[in-house]
Amino acid sequence: MYISQDTHPKARVNQLIAMYGGNHASAAHLLCDRHDPTTVAYQIVDADLSLATITYAELRTESERFAAALHAQGIRQGDRVATLMGKSRALLVALVGIWRLGAVHVPLFTAFAPAAIAMRLDASGARAVICDHAQHSKLHGNEDMPANAPWITVVAGAEPGAVVAGGLRFEDLMARDHPAVEAAALGADAPLIHIYTSGTTGKPKGVIVPLKALASFHAYVEFGIGLRADDVYWCAADPGWAYGLYFGVLGSLTTGVRSVLLGAAFSAETTYGTLLLCGVTNFAAAPTVYRSLRVSGMPVPAGLRLRCLSSAGEPLTPEVNEWAIGALGMPVGDHFGQTETGMLINNHHHPILKQDIVPGSMGVAMPGWKAAVLDQDADRPAPNGVVGRMAIDLSASPLAWFGGYLNDAEKSAEKFSADGRWYLTGDAGRIDSDGYCYFSARDDDVIIMAGYRIGPFDVESIIVTHEGVSECAVIAVPDAVRGEVIEAFVVLRDGVSPTPALASELQQWVKTKFAAHAYPRTVHFVDGLPKTPSGKVQRFALRNRRREELAHA
């Protein structure tokens, strides 16, 4: 097991940088082949709580077969290969196979509608996409997909002998004998992941994650999550998004710690059942999961083996820990990070770094990163306790790896100070005299709902395609369970009547045209939107107005 509990954190950071920083570093070796082949890599739980396992020996053998199959289909080093898959054995095999070949993984969230999928496939230049059988219909026979798609489609989970229109069966490819492919050893700067992150304006932005970022991901699961060699680790986040991919898959594979995948939708019953069935000792999830457990009314079962609880993806509100301490016997450590960096600020579980949790605080900067708060109007550190712009001092952050968005110089420039010293998170916060960091707000309007970052522009650009809509703006509204939910303010075209039926139609429009999780929970029909003199919609004005209404409701 590649876990250190007693090495000084600064020395450990240097070890990890060396481990993942070589000119001939191999993703397949670092994530799979170097581990004890008899060790269980994952326990995979189905919706009925049936359990299967995959060892590192099996993961190596099956990923070698899949890498060879991709190579036989013309996929080469550097090619983009997407996955549109739930949590499964096939997903693990596909990911390690992609990286073994030296190709680059493009994650796709399974709730995305065809238009969102097509945008990412097209923008990344994907050569292949591997999907679950239940997702296959999104890739063919609809108006959002090109008639002659330039990518190969591989379908996992189709019945034997089934015809998959325009695609190949994953299982058929795995059954064929193809010439073996040597594990790629492309070095620290080779691209590993091509992921998209949404902002407030424009299309989603492409982030290239290099192999050397594994040093930061490994550091987080040791320092922040506090993984030990004897842990059973479950990160419940979806691998279609950064936290679930970086730390539900890569974090596990860097360490070799036995981990868990649950191939079912969330419910309190399945969550408690999985914790018990797998003997989970170290659990990480979005605050929404803990809030949902809290309000479920289900008693906490006897026999849980939990020793560490972590959360990320959205701010952790105090009532979660009030419940967790009483119900689960321990608090939840709040952690903060971004797609462009991995995790930065944590209530660390590592024994050398562990401190008392200060209510409302995200914790302190992780070793390998130096956090700061800058003045609102100048790139200089603000005094302790003063709210300003959350930033990372790159001159003192050896784990940093993000170099800018792909083919977007303007958006890239917004993430760095003019002198290149500071990475600007886009969030507002403060740091006290003890180094504890506190989240205040987002400088932009990105909505974080149940741990998912949703760009308002993505939702708005779908709603305005409806023939009855003239303009639209969406905002985040506080929600007791999800943290935030989306509400839409819609200006209709002349002659269109605002009705409950139309509101429902617009909600369904977003579900089918963009993503099932991102629909507005409430649709407000308004005569106009607040705007700046230059015509930019002022979402903050809508937020303030709506929160006043809710406060006086």
C-alpha cells in the first residue's frame, strides 16, 4: 500500500512529486500494475446490495485486453476517449485501459442530455465513446448528434447477440484476442484527463489534467481523507464529475486501498446498507448525502465501522455536523477544491495534521498548497479576517498543475494574476489568524447543487431555445437538503401566456435538452430582467430579491 502516516507532510509532498513526476512515468503502472495483484481494488455493489469484487490482478488483465481492443480499433496515444457510464466493473476496466494505451479520458455525466454530450465529444475531438447500454440511445437517432459521428461507440451491458446500432459491444471486444499493447510511459506532463467545467458565461471550458496531477490527488487522500492501508474507502461522488473521478477513482488507484463503487441511485437505505455490507471505514460524499440521511428518518444501523467522514462540493452547513456527531459518532470534515486544482483546503484527517473542527470553516490549506485572501481591488494579501478573493500562491504551491483552459486565452487569463503568482479561485472568503479558511460567496454565479457545479449559462441557453421564451436568467436559492436549487426567471414572447403547464414544460425541456439534475425547481414568469447599462443580466439582483421574498414568506 502506498500510504504514509508518519513522514513529515512537507517531505511526503516531495516524495509524491518525485513518484509522479518522472519523464517516463506510466499511468498504468502507477494506478494498477505496481499494487499487490491479490489485493481487492474495488468492492462493487449493485442496487439490490449484491456484492462483487475486482482484484488488481483482474484489473490489470482486463484493462490490458481493453487497451489492445481500443488499439485494434485505431485508437492511439493522445486520442480522446469518452465514457458515458455509471459506476461499474466495466467503467474501471475502461478507464485503466484508456490510460494504459496512453489515450486521454473525457468524462461524461450520465444525466447529460444528448446536446450536452455532443458538445463535449465534439469540442474534445473524441475518437471513441464507451457507454452503458442504457445510455446508448443518447448517442444515435436524435437531432443533437451528427448523422455520421467521427467517434467509435462501444456499448457495455447489451445482451449477448444484441445488435447495437452504430456501435460495438464492449463484451465482444473483450472476448477477442488482439495483439498486446505495452503500457504507455509518457511522463509527468502527458495528458491524462480532458474534463469540462462550467462558468457563468460562454461554453464549458476544457481542462487538461496531466499525469503529474496524481501527486496532488494522492496527497489529498492521504492528508485530507486520511486514508490508511487498512481502510475500506467509499467516495460516493459520481465519476462523471471532477471530485468523483479524481478521488473516487484516481485517489483509490494511487494508494491501492480497498474501495467501494455503488452502482445505484442514492437512497438512505442503500447508503446504510453499503456502509454495513462493505465494512466502510472512510466515507466521503457531498453535504447533500449527509443532509438526506439526516432527514430520511431512518435510524442509523448498528455495526457501522466508520472512523472518518469527509465532504466536498459545496459548503458544509452546521446542522450536518450537529446531526453527524450524535448519529454517526463523529463530525464531517469539510473540504474545498476545484476541477482546475483538485483539493486545496481541508479539515484534515491525517494524524499529523488533524485539528479541531471550527464550525463554519473549510479547514486549512493542504500541504503542497498555500492559500491566501487578496484585496478586492489589488493582487496583495488582505488582512486576517477580512473578506476578499480566495487565491493560491503558486510560488509556494509545488502541487499546482493547472496551466489554463484549452483554447481559451481570455478565460485562462481571468484565473491568474497579471504577474502569474496567484491562482484566483473565483470565490470570496477570509482567513483567520490561525490559518482557518472560511467560504463567503462565489465571485461568479456558478450554482452548486447537491455537489454538482452548474453553469447558469448552460441552463439559460437551453431554456431560451423554447419557442415561447424571449429571455431567461437562472439563480441559486438556498435549500435545506441540496444546499442550493435552481430557480429560473423567464420573459415570454409576446402572445405567450404564463401558465403552470408552461412552467412544467420548461422544466422538462431542461431535463431532456441539457441534464436531468439541472432543471429549475421553480419557474418565475417576469416582464423583464435586471441588467447593467451594457445589457448584462444582473443575477445578483435576482438573488437578493428572491432571498428577501423567502425571508418574509
